[in-house]
Amino acid sequence: MRQGDFRGARLDAPDPQRSPLPKPDVRQRRIPLGPVAVFGASNFPLAFSTAGGDTASALAAGCPVVFKAHNAHPGTSELVGRAITDAVAAFDLHPGVFSLIYGPGASIGQALASDPVIRAVGFTGSRAAGVSLMKAAAAREVPIPVYAEMSSINPVFLFDGALSGGPESVQSLASAYLTSVTGSSGQLCTSPGLVFVPTGEAGDAFVAAVGEAAAGHSGQTMLTRSIAESWNAGVEQLGAQAGVALVGRGSTGEGANAPAPVVFSATTAQFLDNPVLHEEIFGAASLVVRYDGVEDLLAAAGRLEGQLTATLHLTDGDHETARPLVPVLEQKAGRILANGWPTGVEVGHAMVHGGPFPATSDSRTTSVGTLAIERFLRPLAYQNLPEELLPAPVQAANPWHLNRRVDGQIQLNG
């Protein structure tokens, strides 16, 4: 905010002598869309909730926020909401800058998305709920954008080189994979729900190591009973599919709603033929798909839906094999990473936490990082306005000392 680049200030100088027509004085900046409805996420009582990224980026853009608390953590929402309203009062801002509301998710959601005062929606949740909000927003007399994060299985691609380091290396890789799958009970939108493993002895060793590692994990209590019930239903459906085999299962955790982590396996042919194998299971569950070569990988990647992430595990010797896969994944994911795991999203200037549908409703944006502010802004041009009527970001004197693009050239005045 202090740097001010998000304001997108641009100035094109006039040329009254230009022929055949004079060139006008045109200046541009971005302005806030207006009030934003933000929906709390069931799996993030803090980071994607009352004072989470959507609320922060909307407020930073200059948009009031109407926040719909998630019914899974109403008390936490109220505590954080009171902190925000205290801050609003302390800085003598209008009390309408932030509002916190409760109620049934479906009916309140439809009312917010349809209300003519609301100018944009930020949402993190299920695909069904996100699509419902998109339809409501599109059906308005004046449609509005919906920035919804919904569904992703975050494929991981293991290449031969990544499995060539010997038994200890393979066991370490399998352990890291299970740690990523089971962290936070798998209730992370970037959890790796799908891993492609080559056929052959090295791939067999990895799958065996995954089975052993899975047996050592116990279930963690999930955030809500409904999340646990959905997980159980998804696991039962996946396990019942023809050709799907059990790789390993952990133990049930203590207390309710702590199901045992589980990993299944299938072939590439089965993955290509069965859409159930493409569905997200929100929680500690994953599917290993065995492939025979790069053609298998290209076919499988081409059939994937939009994803938040895609991960490559490889060595220098795998680069040529992986090269044709990268442009396919560029069309499928919002973030491509190598030799790591997708869980854990760095908040910074370059991060993209988004992706093609159904990962998100708008692949042109991110919900994490400084670029998230642009979701809640629109460009506005001023042509031949008197200097005294222009807003500060585009005044000739640049009173806010912004970095600006003047006649196409960047001028650093920050």
C-alpha cells in the first residue's frame, strides 16, 4: 500500500500539434470496486477468514467488507471481528468499513451475491457453493466478479531421476509425501491428492515405502463433522472403483472425526477412463497413478482439470523428459514447483494462489500475495481534466511520490 504501485498510475502527455488530430491528455489510475462480500473458509479460521487475505486485500484496495462468518467457527470470527471494529474506531474510520454477519450459508450467500450494493465476492470453499455464488452474481441486473477458490487435487509428477538415489532417498521422498498429504489432517487446498509414479523397480520401491509410511500415521481430528463425513464418503467411493488398490492406511485417531489417512493406486489407463479418480477428497487421502513414459504423463496431464499447483520431482537428467510436460501444466495450474511439496504457500510479491477452473473461478488472479489487491480494483482514465480536478495519483506534481508510467516509461518517484 505504501509503495502504491497497485494504483497503476499512467500519464500520456498531450500533443496539441499532432496531425491529423491533436493528442489528448490521458491519465489512468485504479479505483476500488466498492463493497466486497467475503466468505470465511471452514478449514482456515484465521488465514482465510474474518481478517484473512480476502478481507485484507479488499480493505487495502479501499473497499468496505461485509464478512459472512463460517458456522464452523463463529466464536473465533466474532473475536477477530471485534478486533477489526476496534481498529476501525481507533483510526476514526466510518463504521461501515467492516461488517460481520451470521446465518445459514446458502441463503445468506445468495442474498449477498445478489445484493445490488455488493460489487465483488471473495470465497473459499466447496465447488458447489462457489458455482452457486457465480451463478447468482452473473444473474444480477448488473453482474459482478466472483473470486472463488474451490477444488484442486494438486498433481505431483515423479521422474526416474528422483527415484534413483537409493533406498534411503526413496524412503525419505515417500515420508515427505505422506507428511504433505497428512499435514493439518489433509485439510489444505494444496494437499497433494495425486502423484504420478513411473512403473518399474524404483517406482515399486517408492509405492512400498509409501505404504509403510502410511501405516505409521494416525488420523488427526478434522475441523468439523461434515468435513469428516465428506472425506469418508469420498474415500469409500474411490476405494470401490474398478482397478483401484489400497497402498497403505494409517490408524484412526483418538476421538471423533479423526479418520485414518489412506493412499490408493491405479494405472494411467484407469485414471484416463474414470472421472471419479479426478475428484478431490478433502482430507488425508491421495492416489498414486503408475505411468509408463512421458506419453502417459502428457495424456494424463491433458485430462486434468484446473489446479492450484503442479509439482515436479526430478534431477538434471530428467529435464528433457519433463520439458514437454511444462507447457501443458502451464495451462492447468497457477503454480508449478520443483523438488518440494505444494503445501505451504509463501506470501510475497511473486506468489500465485489461483488457477484455472475449478481451482478458482478466475485464473487471472491470486488470493495470496500482493497481487491479490488487483481483484478489487478497476482502471479509470481521465482525459483533458483540469489539473485541480485530478486525484493525487495522476497529478503532474505526483504529491504521493508514486512510481508511475509516463509516456510509456517508468518513472521512479517512490
